Amino acid sequence: MKRIISIFIRALVLLALMLTSALAVAQDEAQAESATTPPFIGIRYWHHDEGLFVTGIIPNTPAADVDLEAGDVVMAVDGEAIRVETVRDVVWKHGIGATVSLSIDRDGSQFAEDLTLIARPADLFENPLYAMPLDLASVGLFVGQCGDKLLVMGALSDSEVATAGFHLYDEIIAIDGDGVSTIGEADAAVSALSEGDQLRFDILRGEREMTIKVIVEDHRRRDPRRRPPRRPHPRVEVERAYVSDNIELGYGDGFVVVSVLDPAHELYAAGLRQFDLIVKANGAPVEEAADLFSGDAIQVAVERANRALRFEIPASAAPLLIYGDLEPVEQDRSQWLGLHEKQVTLGVRYWQLEPDSPHFEGSDLRQGALVAEVIEGLPAEKAGLQEGDIIVAVAGEPVTLEIDLRNRIYFHEPGEQVTLDILRDGEMLQVDVVLRVASK
């Protein structure tokens, strides 16, 4: 009997050791998974003074299983205040499978919601189970924020919104009846829509209020390998050039050639395109037209791929077309809100990086601008920026695909000192730079 009891006790001890070992292994595996795969809530969000402004809910995630909506503000996680810059510190310390309490503000009313964290899916951006909610960029409209104003910066070519009637710097005041003044609010307003739905924009153009309606297209479905056919460009010799962050012009014998033109520029909104040859202004040869400019607009004759075209451009562009290397004319800031290309420059050429860019390897970043060249004599060089730096934020505002480095810089004025958040050789740095007028 004693032997049987002894064997039984040994079996219990062995079983306990096995269970302890199994629990330890499971715990180690969970810790290892948590260390390599971050916990996941399932929201898209924008910065907010009080927390995370929810711009969309990803289906089949914890956020979709509870009462969480676009437009909510997540203020805290398990009682700890949260901001965009502290998401990693506040959320990632919780293990996968942990249940946390979110403190939420919805239109001034506050409540709590419990959800269980999951591992962020490795195929998050490819798996149709996790279809990303729409945002303005995915429907083809690009906007920038200047103070409390939401301004149209451009549209995807061949998209529904590109032909809907928007003008550069239109102020968007409402989307589908919901007032908007930030990019986050605009993204939240379209997040629940689907392709084929009608989308209504209320805009302010000067003092005139207008409504523009479009049919929603999801341009994320476009095959990235498809590119529009390249248009032949003229072979011309130029005597001098004007170069800034979003336009390059070459001045030759009897013409001005548009070498580079960004969609955010006023001349793009007027109809000009890259490789256009401007040969006349107000009916006179370009080099003789300096004294003919009067009124609010100039009519220019353009040669484009063996076609003769005519466009009206703002009179404010006259000095740029004729005397591009001279000092910029004074701009009406009440009209341009500091976004005109002549206002300010940083002095770099850059690539706006995609979230999966190999340049982000080894870091937690998924957005930023890679400095490809630091232009001699301009603010970036004086501040010590280097090729290969990744500019992550300007004055604390993130540099994203929707609001890229160029637009972030435009929100500031010549002579203003701004702080750039930079990733250099795996380390985050802050660099102060004093901006200046583009063409000095």
C-alpha cells in the first residue's frame, strides 16, 4: 500500500512539473509573439488634443466587435492617457489576448468599452477580411490643413473627383452634411462609404459657397504596375532656369518650357502640364510680353505634343513666367494662406516613402520623406540636414502620403524657425531650421 501511495505521489509531482513546464513554454511563446507582433485594436486614427481621433474601423478586429465608431476619441487605455506619439508605450505593453478598457469620448459624452487585443495580422493590408475603411486619399482627393481650414491640394488624374469641379485651395467645410475642419474629420466622414455611393462636398471658394457631388471610387484597387503612357517631351535648349520645390521652368529663345510641375501649383490648376512650351502671352511673343500683363488673368499660347492650346493663368504668375529668377512678387496671404509656391522653401529634394519602404527597416516608422539631395545654400544645408535623413515630422505634425513634406513646409512662413523630427542612422533627432522665400 505504501508503495502504491509513493508511486501515486511521484506521478502527481511529475504531472505538476509537466504542467508547470507547459505553462512556462506557453508563456515564453506568448511573450515571444508579443515581442515580435504588436497587439492590435483595429482602428485607423488621427491626432487629437485629447487622444486618438478614430477615422475608421477595420472589420473583423476587436474595434469592430464593440461599440466604437469613426469620430470617437479614444482618451485612455486602462486609465492611462494616450496620444498618437505614445501608442506604442500605452498599448504595446499589454500582451496579446489581454482585455483592456478604452475610455471614449463621443460628441461630448464619455463611456468605457472593454475589448480583447489580438496580434496584428501579418497580411493586414492584403487580406480582404481586414478591408481598410476609405479615406479622402483613397477616393482620389488630396487635401492639406492650414490652421482650422481644410484645403484642396489636388486630385488623382482620371479620377471622378478630378473632373468634379474642384479648384486648388477650395476650402472643404462639410462632407455629407458633417462639418469638417481637419483631415481626420474628413477621413472619418467617408470611412463608412463604399464604392458607388454618392459623396457630397460643401466648399467655400472665396466668399462663395458651393456643393460638389461625386460617385465614390476606391483607387486603392488600381494595379500599381499600370502607368499612363508617357507623353513625348520637346528637346529644347534653355539659357537659364527657375527651380523651386514644386515647379521648374526653362527659359529659351522665344519660349518657356515647363520642366517639372506639381499638381499643388496654381499653374497646374490653370491647365498647364509638364513639358508644355509657352510661346505667347496675351498674343505677343513671350520675351516681348512683359508690359502686356494687366487685369486678373493672362492668356498663354502653349504647344503640347504637336497641339496648340490656350489657357488663362493668374496674373500673379506673370513674373514667374517671364522673370523666373527674380524676387517673387508680394502675394495676398488672405487668398493663398501661405500655400503659394513662392512663399517658402526648405531646400531639399526628397522621396515620399510608402509604409512598406525598406528604408523603415529596423524602426517603428511607417511614414516620412527620404532626403535625396540637400541643395547648397538653402535652409536645409545650413541646419545640417544630410542625404539619407528621413524627415518624420515638421513642427510636430507628421509627414504622410496625404500631407507630404512639401505641404507641411507650406504651412509655415519665410523666416519662421521650425523643428524637424528626423531619423538618421537608426536614431531619432530634432533639427531646427529657419525657412526662407523660395526664389532668393
